[in-house]
Amino acid sequence: MKFPLPLVEGRLVKRYKRFLADVILEDGSEVTAHCANPGSMLGLKEPGSRVWLSPSDNPKRKLKFSWEVLEADGALVGINTAHPNKLVEEALEAGRIEGLREFASLRREVKYGKNSRIDILLERDGGGLTYVEVKNVHLMRETGLAEFPDTVTARGARHLDELAAMVRAGHRAVMVYLVQRGDCERLRLCRDLDPAYCAAFDRATACGVEAVAIQCQISPEAIVPAKVIPLVE
């Protein structure tokens, strides 16, 4: 995924009200950017951090900039949670996810379960459906180890239970963790931060839900889903 316009560099002043971030640009001006990330962003909100914003030329937008990338732990991290579904779609179409390389069609945001939408629905060659749920990952507390979730997510646990229901109905279901940082070679669940989510993960995988983690390479020009990395305990 290439950014359509060159990103603008600055320094983070603060992130607040979940969806807002004040940034001082290189020319000394201060702007408020949209932060498309409702999560806790644990470890990624340090004032003074280098950040990159995407500009918009849409005159109807209230905020001209969106926060896309920051530097943390010496690496670039993607924080925009609007991108993971598109990035996983790119990985699927490029054949980067073993076991999900052959499908007849791909649809996004399809209604399923009680009152949910699956991020990606694949129709396999020869028939059959694969339900693909995508979660964004950017927490790293130990060098080289990505972790999810970074806060309690009852919604995420519900999604796992709904994937398990699809498996019981005879379909295939895959949980994809999209790691928006290139300095992580493994992924682990945060059993200390959200035991309930991890219990739902254990139930789902026991039912046959599959789990895959994809590492991205980040630059101010593009975010590229690069390779599958292992899940570890």
C-alpha cells in the first residue's frame, strides 16, 4: 500500500480524546491530526516522538492531516487501523499467506453471525467459504516480539466466538494478526492484559479456527505486508 501523497514529518505533542493528536511540523507550525486508532496505543504516545502525517486536499475535511506512522524503539510503526483490511487483502492477492493462495472471489465487510461483519470473505475454488477476521497489532514490550491485544477487547473476544461458530457450521475461519511494524519476528497473545480474549482464542482454535500473523515493512512511502511470522506462547 503506497501512500497517495508524500507524508509530512513532525513531532508528537500529545494524543487525546482517542481520535486527535497535536503535532508540531518541521516548519514549526502546530496542527491537529486525525488519529484513526481507537485503541490504547500502549507505548506509542510518547511526546516528542517523530511522526508522519498524510495530508488531504479534501476541502470538506475538518482536519487536514491523518496520523499514519511514528518512530518507536528505533523502528517505524503504522498506527492507522483503517489500513489492515486493505493490507491483508494485498497479502492474499499476492499469495503471501500459505494455505490461502487459491480462492475464486474476495469480498469485504460481509454480514454474518448475529450482528457482525466479517472483514474478508473468501469463496474457495470448488466451493466453500473462508471467513477471515483481521486485527491490527503494534504493541512491542520485548524486543522482536509483537503482542495482541494492548488493552481489554470484549469485541475481539466476540469475534473469535463467531469465527468458531462458522467452523462448527462447516466453514473455514482464519484469524489474521496484521503486525504494523517491521522489527517483530514473532507474535504472542497478551494473557496478562486481557485473559478473557486469550480464553476466547483458546476456545476458537480448539474448534478449528486458524491463526496467522503477518509482519509489515513500514516506510514514509508505503506499508507492505511482507511475510508470515510465527505465533508463540
